[in-house]
Amino acid sequence: MASASILRSRGLRFKFVLAISLLLILTLGAAAFHFTRTQERLLLDHLVQRAQAIGRLVALISPPSIYAFDIISLDRFASQASEDGDILFAQIRNHSNRPMTSFRPKGMSLGQVQGLIDNPDLAAQGLRLLRFPIVDQGDELGQVLVMLDYSRVHRLIRANLQEQLLIYVGIILFLAGLIFFIFHRYVLRPVSALLEGVNQVSQGNYGLRLAVRGKDELAELTACFNRMAGQILQDHAQLSQANKDLAAEVEQRRQAEAGLRLSASVFTSAREGITITKPDGSIIDVNQAFSDITGYSREEIIGQNPRLLHSGLHDEAFYRQMWTSLLQTGCWSGEIWNRHKNGELIAEILTISTVHDAEGQVSHYVALFSDISAQKAHEAQLEHAAHYDVLTGLPNRVLLSDRLHQAMLQTQRRQSILGLAYLDLDGFKEINDTYGHNVGDKLLHILAERMRQCLRESDTIGRLGGDEFVALLMDLEQVEDCIPMLQRLLQVAAQPVELLEGCLQVSASIGVSFYPQVESVDEGQLMRQADQAMYQAKLAGKNRYSLFDPETEYSLRGQQESLQRLERALQQGEFELYYQPKVNLRSGLLVGLEALIRWNHPEQGLQSPASFLPYLEGHPLAIELGEWVIDSALSQLEQWQGSGLDVPISVNLDAYQLQGDGFPARLEKLLRAHPGVSPRRLELELLETSTIKDIMQVSKLMKQCMELGVEFALDDFGTGYSSLIYLKHLPARILKIDQAFVRDMLDDTEDLAIVEGVLGLASAFQREIIAEGVETLAHGQLLLQLGCELAQGYGIARPMPATELPAWHQNWRPDPNWQRLRAVGREHFSALVALVEHRAWIRAIDEFVHGKRSAPPVLNHHQCRFGQWLDRDGRSSLAKELQQQQIDPLHLQVHEQALQVLELHAKGRHLEVLEGVDELYRMGNEMAARINQMLM
């Protein structure tokens, strides 16, 4: 039974029955299918033949009825054609393919009939359309359409098929049972017995013997089984003894192999890199983790020395200490930097141990290490985030404080000077408010990089927050050494920045404190001192630097007291107006006066505006004081008009006062208080560097004031960063060139170009122009040559009290040379530039011999800027005049004189050097006088 169950479980009987059944099913099924298909084809052919016979008959008898248009006969023909139950409908059509009569079942509309005729997929519905032409003597009169329905035929076939299937199933079951009985008796039963015997032997019953029946192949197989069982019984006895002997040996080896496998598993699976070397350092084995960390495969590294991985970051002392520890203690552990195969640095935690043999000698070194590069990188990122500003990448407040502390210690050791520069951007808030914080961040990032690059490597610049920066200027020998660096910081901070939103520009105010000082100061005090000095720079007009001194600190601490003192001074009448004339340089006509405020301090004497006006910036007291100035100027103008002096007076107006609430109304009230003064005699000078929040609002306010009759001027034109915008939108009739450009235009070609450019703008925009800063006759002469006739400055008159002005006006006369000068055309402007460059060249010689320059200027008279002009531009337009004035020989003599001065300077003959420099200036003035004479 057990063998039979095994046989059944393996499916031999089932497989046989299944095979026989499938064979019978396929054979009988194929016969049934062939018979059914043949019967169906015969029935369908018979149906088609009947339909064709009917259709041809109708087509044959229809022509007379069609000619006669006998619809009744045609209906009868169609109904006869449809008497066959397998015909769904019949239809007769004329030669135009239009239905003449139709026979159809009840409930079927003509539309449904037409739909079936037009349906291309009739076969899928068990239908077929037959067409028979109606022909008479060769002419086609129409056609007969017959629609066959195969459904009855299909039902007959299906019924017949079911009967056949029942018969075939009975035949299949009978034949399968008969065949299975024969197969089971003569095949399965002997095989089951043999299988049971094999199962008994496999379970250890080696003495089993099976009975042999018959002489067929199964009987021979049973005999072979009995012989094999006997041999197995004999071999089993021998193997049992051998197994006992091997068991003990296998157990010993198993234990040894388990230890080896454990060691190999640790070596192979460890995530730490493992290196095994000989005593001489050559590598004999590494694990996979070693290759993963270093990039070297096992084949590449075997036989190499670990020195192959050296990073170069450790000195010889580091490796000597490592080997000393190995020799003395047998172990070394620590952090080390090695190098990956691709050149990248790897930070590792490394432990090296010494392995001794049985005799106590060093046999190997085993190094165990893990990669901590990611940990080191993360630590570096955390340290960077903690010490560096995210936006600019500069050191933040924390790192700056630490570096400041270290810098102060280094300064004490080196006995040098440390400069701490506190920098705040001017106008950054307006850009941030106008364009948004994203644009402001971009601007800060660019400016921070520029400022970092303009400093020395030993210096440090960091960001405190917002638009505030701090620079540590190291190793200064004297305080003045920081000035070039401060100037560079101011220059790069004021450079325009091109962004998608437009060209943006700010400036910087810098305060500087120094260490060490007479009194002991700490980092916080040093920072506060620089902050106070920066505030002083802002008060002084911004875009500049201020060096800290104790008096400045005292004045800032007492700012509130100063405001209270200024308010008391206004109440007690301590302020006074001084007046500086504006004249026409050519005619000498007094064209106006500028009212300038002074403070008659009871203890400190006369104070200039720069000493007290900064305290009023943005304070309501500034508006009150400004209205006092306007009222006082109008009162003074009334007095002068009574004495016959009737000239316009200009008053400086800060944008803060103009943008205050109701300024036009307050101005109108002041004008009404002086009905004897024409409003056109009052001129308001708006500083271009004033903070204008809304330029269109300011323009509107100016127009409201101009409706009262007053005039506007843009003061200090060219110093701000919105000159063209102001010129376009602000309705000022007068432009005043800033005195800084006018004062330096005699020696600086850039300032000369700015003055000339402002004059061109004034002409293009039809504005009147006045130049400030005329300090010498040469300034007036050059202005007249440039075409500017209106000016003011110390070279004309200093600001004076109202009582002194009538006497000055009566006695002042312009320089006679000014009256003879004429404006130089554009074609001769290069001559003026050449003169300025030549003055600068002589000044450079003077500065070199006095130690203010490290090298003299170009000495070749053809290579200096003036010589290049003579050789290139001058000769084409002024050749005849130059030959008459003999400029070439005189220019050569000037250069020869400069060479003599340099030779005397090299020999240390200082008195002669001074005399030579004076002669050099005299010769330069003579050459300039000749060229000016030529241009007159």
C-alpha cells in the first residue's frame, strides 16, 4: 500500500489515464468537428442555392412589372421570395438603386432594412446579403436583394453537436477504463512492488529480497535489485567502521576550520580597512574595506609599502613618534591623513599593532583603520556655518571677535599697530526698500567680495549683519598706513554694480579705531570706538572715513546735550548768517549771494556749520532752524533793498526739510511775512547728496514752491549717484558744480573732465551753471576757458557778515586777465587737458624728491602725456601758433631741468633740489602762460 501511495503521489497512474483520455478526446473530437463542419457547410450551401433560385426567378419575372411600374406585382414577387423561413427580407430596387418594394418581418422598419444592407459586418450577425440583377435585353433595370438568416441552420448544427458529444463522452470513458485496467494489472502492480523495495532499502532494510515473477523486463529488473541490495549490505558494514574512524578526525578539523572561518569572516566582512605587513613594511594582505577606502585593489597594493598612501600633510617627526610608540609599546593609535588613489585626501582613525611569533620576534604588523572624512567634512561645515556669514561667506561676528582677540595679542608681541575699520553702506536701505531684499542680498554679496579682494592677505574683513562690515588691518607701522586701504574700500564700495534690475550704486562710511592705545581697551571698547567714528563719517557727509579720537567719543556721548544746547542757541539768538558772493568772472557783476549759517558760541567763538549741523540730521530741530535761515535771509534782503543792494539770496535746503509735512505752505507763510521782497529773489539750493525718498514727490513739492515764485538750484552737482535722474526729474534752473571737482581740476584731468561734462549737461538741458571752489586766479581762468562765467569761492570772497558785504561789493573787481579770456572750443579742449597733465607731471617730480612717491614719472619728453599731445594732437590744429611760441624747446628745457633735479636728489644735495624744483615750477608756469596766451 505504501508503494502504491508513493506511485499515486508521483502521478504515474494519473498521467497514463490523462494521456489516454486526451488521445481519445482529440481523436473523437476531430471526427466530430469534421462531421459538424461538413454538415453545416452542406446546409448553408443548400440554403444559398434555394435563395439564389428564388432571387433569379424574381429577377427573371420582374422586368414587365418594372416597365409597367406595377408595384402590386412586385410586392407579390417579393413576398414569394420571402416565403422561405431562412430569408429575413427581400427587396426590389430600380436602376437608380432606389427601393420599389420590400418584404420584411413585422416590426422591422425600412430604416432598419437599409441599415442591414449598408452594414459591412453582416457575417458577424449570422446574415448574408445576395444581389441578383434584373436584366432585359442587355439593359439592367434594377436588382433583387435577398437577406439570408443563418440562425436556424446554426441551431440545428448546435443541437446535432450536443448529441454527438454525449455519445463520444460515453465511448471515451469506456475505452479509458479498459486500457487503464490492463495497464494497472501488468505494469503498475510490478512497478509498485519494485518501488516499495527501493523504499525499504533506502530506509536501511538491506536484507530485503523481492519475489521474481515471469521472464519479462520487469522480472529481470527485480533480480538486479536483489543483487544490488546484497552488495549494499556488505558495503554498509565496511563503511560503518570507516565512518567511526573519520568522525574523530573530522571533529578535530571542524573545530580548527571554525576558528579559521571566524578569522577570515572578520577580516573579509569588517567595515574597517585592515592591512597586514611584514616587519620591513611590505604589504602582504588587505581586505575589501581597504580597497573601498583607498581606491587601490588588492593586486595593486600587495608588495607595496604603506608610504604609497602618504598625504604629505605630516612631517617626519609625526612618523618618528609613530614608530617609537610601536617599538616601545607594540601599538600606536591616532588620526592620520592619507591620500586616495585619485589624489583626494582621506581622514582616518588608525590603530597599528605588532604581532609576534612563538619565539617573541616581530612577525607582522596589523593596521586597522576607518574613514572619517565625512565626519571631518561635516565638522568643517558646522564650523564654517558657526563662524562664517551665510550670505557673503565672510567671517561672522563670532569669528571676528576671536580674530580680533588674536590680532590684539599679535600686535602686542610684534609691537605694531592694529586698525579696526567699522564700515556701513550709505543708501543701502533705499535700494533694499525699492528693489526688495533679494536684490539687496545680491548687492551685498558682490560688494563683500570686492572689499575682500581689495585688502591684503594678512587683513580680515567680516560682516556683522545687515550692511555693516568690520575690517582688521594688521601690522601697521603708523596710523597713516591704513589710509590707502581705507581709500580702496571706499572706492570699491562706491563702484556701480550691474544687476538685472539695473545699475545700482551705494557708498560707504568708515570709522577706524586703533590698538594699542594709551589707556587699556578691550575688544568691545575698540569696536564701539570704531562704530562711533563711523557715525562721525556719516555726519560729515558720508562716502568718507573718520579716525577715532577721544574728543569724537565725547561729542557722540553728548549728542543729546548738543541738541539741547542748539535748541537753546536758537532761542537765544546765537546764530548768524554769513553771505558768500556769486559773481560773473568776466564782467565782475554780483549775481547773487549764498546765505551760510554760523554759530556765535559764547565760550568757543564762531563755529562753522560742519561742527553742529550733523547733530541735527533727521531731527525736527533742523526744520525749525532751516525756517529761521529763510526768514533771516528775507529780512536781510529787505534791509539791503532799502540801501540800493538788490541781489538774489540762496539758502541751502535739505531734502528732509523739503519733504517735511506742509513745507510749501510754511514757505508761503514766510514769504507773506516779507511783502517787500519779491519771491524771485529767494533761491533754494537742494543738496544733490541729500536723501530723497521719492524723487517724484520731491519734484512735485519743488513745482509747488516754484508756483510761489522762488527758484531752485542743485548744489554739489555730480557728487551723488543719481545726477542724471535728478537733472531729468527735478525742475531746478541752476546747477552748482561741486567745489571738490573745481578745486582739483588744475592738477587732475579726471576732475577737469567732470567739470567739462557737467557744463555740457547744463548746456544740453538748458540749465544755468555756477562753479564753486574758485580759490585762485588760475581756477577762474580755466573756468572761463571752459565756458563757465558764474562762480564763487575763496579766490573771489570768503563768507562775510551782512555788515561787510556793501563795502566788499563797492571795492571788488575781477582780474584783468579774466576779461580778455575767451571760451576754448572743443577742438582745443585737449590743449587744456595737456596743461593739467603737465602740472600733474611737475607735481609728481616734486612728490618724488620729497619722498611722497616711490618712483618718478616718465622723464622722456616724447613719452609724457604732454609730449604725446604735442606729437599727436597739438601739431595738427595748433602747429603755427606752437612754432611762434616755441613750446617744443621750452618743453624740452623743463624735462632737462627735471633730470638735473633728480641727479641732485640722488647726490643728497637737498638745498639745490629745492631751488631746482622752484625753477621747474617757474618754467612750467611760463610754458602754460604761453599756451594760454595762444588760446586767448
